[in-house]
Amino acid sequence: MNEIMNPDLLSGIWDSDVYGFIESERERILLPIIRTQLQYALVNEHILSFFQKIRFDPDHLTSLAQVPWIPVTMFKEFDLATVPYEQIVKILRSSGTTGQMTSKIPLDKITISNQNKSLSRILAHYLGPKRMTFIVVDHPGINSPANEFSARTAGVRGLSLYARKIVYLLKEEDGVLQVNPDVLVEMNEIASGSPVYIFGFTWIIWSVFLPYLMEHSLRFRFPHATLFHGGGWKKLQDLSVGKEEFAHEIEKSLGIQSRKTIDFYGMAEQTGIIFPDCEYGYKHVPSCANIIIRDIQTLKPCGVGERGLIEVMSVLQTSYYGQALLTEDTGRIVGLDGCPCGRRGIYFEFLHRVERAELRGCGDTFRVKDD
Amino acid sequence: MTDGIIVYAAGCNSEEQFIDSFSSVVQQLEQSREKLFNYPDDVVLELFSRFGKEILQDPNLIGIPGLPYLSLWLRRDNLQSLFSVNFGKKSHDGKSQHIDKRTRMICVPRGVVCHWIAGNIPLLGFFSFVLASIGKNASILKIDPSVSEIFCLLLRKLKQVSVFHDGVTYTGSILSDSASLVSFSGKNSSFSSAFSRVADCRVVYGSEEAVSAISRLPCQAHADTIIYGPKYSFAIFDSEMVCSANFSSMLEGLARDIVYFNQAACSSPHTIFFEKSPVSLRVIGEKLRLALDTLPDRLFTPLDEGTALAVINTRGRYALDITKDILLSDDLKWTICINDNFSLEEPVQGRCVFLKEVSDIRDVLPLITRKVQTVGLGLGESKREEYIRELAYRGVDRVMIPGTMHEYTQPWDGMLGAGRMVRWIAVRDG
């Protein structure tokens, strides 16, 4: 249990630069941490059952690739807490984008603290050391504790760690998102004031915010701002809109330099780890995490350049089994340790989410429709 | 898919073209089928049989999924059996079958058969075409563009074969010229309606959604519609079989049934029931694992990504659930899920099966509906006949030995499909 887990377990992580590991160091430093965490994870009956069925013994773990991964959707069906109930201070409920059921992610104080620490360190790499005004292209309800935790909430909460002040540009009326003109009038004042950073769901920025600005012939100047955006790429891809065109439109409407429009990849189940694009368009893996791209047929780790499912590994959580989560997203490793941006370690790119199977043909569902 | 009707360069069409009406295709097919009608039945069967032999020797065709089985199915003796069971003996060629002393009946083709071919089994359309052709019908096959190349190759090959019969050389062109291959979006209601309207007989393979939509399309009043809709298959073994010396070879057959077509066929088993015996379900699972592991690698074709994801999630569910058990390969070759939920599990496909124990094989009977197609039956002789009658009464269409679940038999889905594609003409002579 984590009350006896060594609190200094992650000291090697915090002592190093967030993108300071070369790949051989990552394996050497993360492996003993994860081995210990997996031993503690056996208190969860589901994890114990899992390890027994696949005959896995954490004591015999010799590489990060051997860590038993679970599909990220399992948080919708199982209680994967690895601490006693009384230590859980918060349960994230994430609807995600792929189904109706809600993921439940139990957090204890240590996990929350680790996640916040990690996020701050990642953001500092992209925003510098000072806190700034945080402009959110979403409605205030998205961050309300009363509402369900979605991927958008995760983004807003995570990035707000760096905020001096938060401004929400949208409002929700009858379930419809629209620009809040009352807030928009403050934008020029905000632009001329302290430095800002902006966050929004990619599809919402594209389909709600930018059309409004164009329709009302509004343009702003945020030459020093950074815009983080993520999610909803499938809809943009359906419209043949790529990262470059998106960044170009942002530059036209908000005056943000294209290189400062940063797409990032992340998920509620791995809060604390986000993967923003670097200046060269690649995503880097922070020191507390690892990425393995797995071949979708063999499930073996792919080589550099090969497309496969993204597995996100993390040592941040003590309160649930998040050490190795296999996502439904595909990506490919671009290189190891050699990105021209200077960040060390694996760098990769997100490709797209795998479309769920629809049983077709003569061998489809057994269910009989009620109608 | 482009928003038009693609007619592929095969069969009666020498060049690929885009059309917006089927009239020219039907016109060509009407000419071809008149010639076909005058060919002796034996020649038709012999041409297909010759084709079946030659496809395995043609380097251009190697690698087509299911080709060895197609070749086997086109054996002359099998074709003769199919012909006899569907039409009786010598019913074509103008020769009649007598009903009584004064009345006889003649079998004639329905005309142009339009086939809506599901995309899950690459060669499905070819089997359907053969059944239509032995009844001397012309065929328009609406196929998925992904299998167009395979079909074009096969029809071109068919055109090249020849047989010598009663002093005359006949070529397969008469068969290939009586077929046309088309693709268009099923969502295009105008093309779908036009396709349906030209049919003298409609043959529909597909999911519930697909067959319902196609059934509602307008058609000629005389057109018959043959529906091969969504079906579910499973297998049952009784305790006598589980404890018999044959059990391992039965499981080897079952393993092949699971792996073929990546379990996407209507005849693919998804749930396997075992009657309670001294052998535990886990041990049976281990035996099935062995059977799956010994199958040749070439049978394990890549899963589509959505199916792979469904298998991965099912594996996660069974691995984490303390009330369930699982055996799984390191890759996605096979997945054996073990649980005691008494049900027919929803198909996951992707070579993922569900093993369950029942105290008596009769317990399974109430689960059977008209949606069950094939039951792979591993039963000792003592119970077999009575059990088959029960299965049949409750809705099962086919009862097969494990290892033969996918054999394309006639009848299929409770029907003699080729027989449905002909008309019977009554003739009173005196």
C-alpha cells in the first residue's frame, strides 16, 4: 500500500529535467519504480486476477515493454484503485469520446500532487517560468466540479495550473456552445496587458470560435501568446484541415505565430502528462512517462517509423493502475534522442484514433431488435 | 466510393466504365443468357469443374483467400450433387420431369439475377454466381470495391477455360459473359432502386440493416427475393465426446472453423458449449489453445483495426474480471474467453471464442432462435439424431461436424438457393 511506499520513489524523476532522459536512462530509472508500483498494485483484486491469468510476476520484470498494459477503456468497467478507499480524495469521471459509459479514475493526494508537479514542469518548457492570464475557448461550466470530467475538462484543469487569471470566451445556452460577446470585448484589453496563453478543443475553436470572429470581422493581436489545442482532429481531418491550415487561420484571427499554436495529446486517465508539439511538430515524452507504439496485429513494440497503437506509461499515480495504458489511438515514433528542438528521449507523432468495428455482413449481431 | 456506378472490366464488359443506368448492362446480359440457355447442362457443370481445377494452377490467382476451397467446391461430383438436389435429374435442356402421365414440368431460368454481396467473405459472390449460372441465369453482382480485382481475375480465368463435349468445344466465355460486376454506394437510393428494378430475382447477403433496406427497394412484381440475412453460429460438445479419443481431432476442426474468415462469416462459431464432464473448462481451453497454435500461420490473416480493438478490449475485460478466465496468444492470433454466463455471446470476431459449461446439452436448446444458422455438433451417437431434430425444430439451419462448419452446402439458410432461381413451367400434353 502506498502508506508504506517510499515517498522518495520518484525523486530521480523530479531531480532531472522533464525532457532530460536519454532513452537508456529512462529504462534504467523508470523500471525499478514501476516494479515497486506493480507490487503494490496487487492489492487490487482485478489487477491480481490479471497478473495471475497471464502468469506475470512483478519481481521478474526486466523491461518497460513487459509491463502488463490494460486497455484505457477498462476504467469504464472496473474499479482499478490501488489504495484503500479512505485515501481517495477525488474520483475523476470522464465521459471520453468513444462511448456512453464513464471512466472512473480514483485519485489520492500523492497522485494529485505528482500530476500537478509534472504538468507544471511540462508547461514551463513551453511557457516559461511566469504565471499568465489563461484564456479558455470553452464555457465556464466545463471546469465546474458539478459537471462530468471530460477530455475538455482535463485540458482546462491541467493547463490552469499555470494561470494567474482565467477567462472563458464561450457560454453554453440550451446545450449549444456560442461565443460570449461580453467577454470578447475585453480581449483587446487582455491582449495589451500581461502575457497570455490560450486553450481550446481543436474542433470547438474551428467550428465555433473562428467562424464567429470571421462573421463579425474581428481580429486580435496576441503575438506573444501560446495556444494549446487538442482533440477533435477526426472531424477536422474529415474536412481535410491539417495542423498547418489550422495554425494559419489562428494566426490570421488571433495574431498568434504559427509555431506557437501547439497541438497536444493527453487523456484523463493519464492526467499530469500531456504531449505538446515541439517547435518541429513532434511530441516528446516527459521523464515520468514512457511511450510504446504497439503493432496492432502482433502487439509487439514497433520500430522507429512504424505505425501502431499508442501505449502511455506513467509513474505518477499511486492510487490506480495507470502504469501502462493501451489507447485506441495510433501513432509512430519519429526518433530517439535526436529531435532538433533539443529535448531528449523518444519523440513521436499522433496519427488518428482507430474506428471501432461495426459488425457487417451475414455474421453480425445475435441481438434481436425490439422494434 | 465515387458517386456513380462502376462497371468493372470483366464478364460481359470489356472495359471499366461509369454508368448511371443498368439498361446497357442488362441488354448485353440478355443476349448472353439466351446463348447460355441453349448450352447443355453437362457443359455448364463441366466448364465450372474445369475452372475449379485450373484456378489452383494459375500463378495470377495464388493468394486469393478461399481459393483452395472454391476449387474443392467446384469438383464435378459436388456440382452434380448441387444440381440434382436443386433441380432434380435432367430438368434443364428442355427435358422435362413428369408430374403424372399427362403433365410434366420444365425448368427455366428466372432471368437476370441481381446479387447484393456482403463484403465479409471475399469469394461469397462467386459462389452465388455459380448457383445462379447452373440455373442458366445471368448475374449482376454488386460487390465491394475491395474484392473487385479478385472477381475480375476469376471471371477472366473462367473465360479462358474450355471443354470438349459431344464433338464440340465449348469455352467458359458463355459463363463469364453472363455476368457483370458493379459497385456503387448502397446509400445512393437512386442507384439502389434502379439495380433492384432490373432484377428478375434478387439475392441479398448482409447484415440486418442491409437486408431490411434492400428488401424495401422497389422491384418487378414477378421478382423473387432470396435473403441470406444475419446469422449466428456456435458449437456444442457433449460429455461423451469430451471424454472420447476423438475429442482432440474435433477441437482441431473447431479451431479451423474459428480461424477461417477471421470469424466474420455467418457460419463462424462464437460460443462453444461443453457438457459437464470430468475435464474442466480450463483444461478444454488448453486443448483448444494447442489446436489453434498448431494451425499454419497463413490461416491467420490480419484483423481489421476495429476488430483488433474489440478483441483487445474483450481481453482486458476477461483478464480483469475475477469471475472470468482467459487464455490468449501473445499476439492477436486467438483469444479463448471462459465464463459461466449462460448465453450466446455477442460476436467479437477476430478469432475470439467464448467457452461455457452446461450441465446438460439440452439446456442449450432454449437459447436457439431462427437467427442461429450453423451448429457445430460434437455429440456421441446415442443422443445425436434426437438432438438434431430438436435443433432443427427450434430454428437451426445447418448441423455440421466441427471442422466443416463453413462448407458451402445446399441447402443453406434453410433454402435450396439455386432452385429458388428458376421457374417451373407446367406442360399438359394430353
